[in-house]
Amino acid sequence: MNSSPAIEPDAPDLVCQLDNVQGMVDALTCVRWKRHQDALVELSEHGIVLIVEESGCLQAKVYLQRELFTKYEYGAEGRPRFGISLGLLVDCLNTFSSPGHSNTIEIKYPGPDMELLLKSVDTLNSCIYSEIRTRIPETSEWDYNFEQAGTAPLTFTVKSAALKEAIDDLEWPGSSVQISLQKSPPCVTFRGEGHGDLQIDFMYYANTDLLLAFHCDTEVSYGYKYKFLKATTANIPGNVARENRGSKLTIGRGGMLKVQHLVSVAKALAPQVESAGYQPPSRIAYIEFFVKPEETA
């Protein structure tokens, strides 16, 4: 008889607690670009990853590292996956969040019928409890296969609010946006064509307060469908954009566009938050979008 401790047969794969529900809501809202949207959730000892896709041309991932959670007990073998309604998940999380107060919730999976279970743990007079039905995920998943375009990355970092404003302004010209990186003088150009023509230039040396970083060793230009490009910034919460965090854009092999955002999941007024708004890496949720260019979409 084996004397080593065994995990109970009905022990959950994951039990974790988070002390800033609003931070998680903000992170998930960034990738919620339509009302009815299915998501794939993957659990691991490293944290939680949520993935959403659209038409085989757009994919987004939210990385919630285990360091974001005040408690993270992982007991599964492998990496369990399940499908869930993103809208329902965000709406349920919102019921646990109240303005000006950092509520703590417990997240558990699976429940008796494979549900995702949410429960408030820091309320004295009441307890909020939610069960969200999950489903078996689809086996097929778009392989975005992001690879560096050359010997050095083609990348630039721009203030999140400025990026969102630029993409919003490009809505009226038409359905296609051309993104070009120019080596000399260093410049990023967004050009919308269709019903009209609009060009927005970020000159690196002239706008260092907006274009925070720029690296380009070869000139490139690719077109992207506007609706997919807009999805990468349209749902960034206002409070996140106002923090002026930099959004990083990288063009990979074949024109694959990667857009990365950072969202704070730190508890409000936590002592480790500095006046400049800096958050330690462990309290940041990472958001990634992958957009295929029109030529290969």
C-alpha cells in the first residue's frame, strides 16, 4: 500500500483568490469585442490563460499569472481546458466589484457539474456566490505562428490612449488600414483608405512623448481589416488608457501583427504602488492580440 499522500478524487483542479476583482474585469474587458463571445480557458501551475478568436483572423489572449492571486492552489495533472461565455464571466465578476473597494473573491474549478465557481470571501454580512456553466472546448484552434520577421524585431511602443485615438480616427475612411514602418527618418504611419483617405504619422524623434520606443532595420508595410485592428484597442477601459501605459506593436513574419497591453491588477492603494503609477511585474495582467494581414486572411 502506497503511504504517500494522495489527492482526494473530488479535489478541484484549481482554487485561487484575487483581491482586486476590478483589475480582472478590466483585463477581460480588453478582449470583449462583441456581445456574445465564447472563450477558451486554460489552467496551469503558472496561472490562467483566456483565449478568444474571430474568423481565423484575430486572436486575443489574457495572461493571469499565479503571482496576481493571493492564493493559488493547483492540483490538476496537465493543463485542463474548458469553454465559457466571456460576456457571462465578465458580467458575473462585475457583481463582485464595487467602486472604491477591492473585493476579494475565490475562484474554483471544477464544481460538481464542471462549473466555474465564484464566491466572495471578504464580506461580513453577506456572501455572493455564482456558478457559471462551462462546456467542452473545440479541438481546433487557429495557430497564429508568430515569428520574428528578421534578425531584429520590427516593433514600436506607443501610449495606449494615443493608439486607441488614432485607430478610432481611422474608422471613417474605410475597411482597410495600412501600417508602415519607415527606417529613416524613424516613423510609424497608419493610413486608412476607402470612402476617404486619412494618414496618421508618429515621428519617433518629434513625438517621443507618444511614440515611446521604435526599432526598425527594414521598411515594411502591411494592410489589416479595420474591424480586426479596432478590436485590439476598442475595449480598453478608460481608466487603463488614462494610466498612459505603453502598448507594444510588433510586426512578424508575413505581416502578422502582435499588439500587447498591460493592465494593473494591483489592489487599490496597495503600499507597493508608487506615485508614478508603476506596478511590480507580478501585479500586471498581460494582454496579447494577433491580427493576420489582409493578404493572408
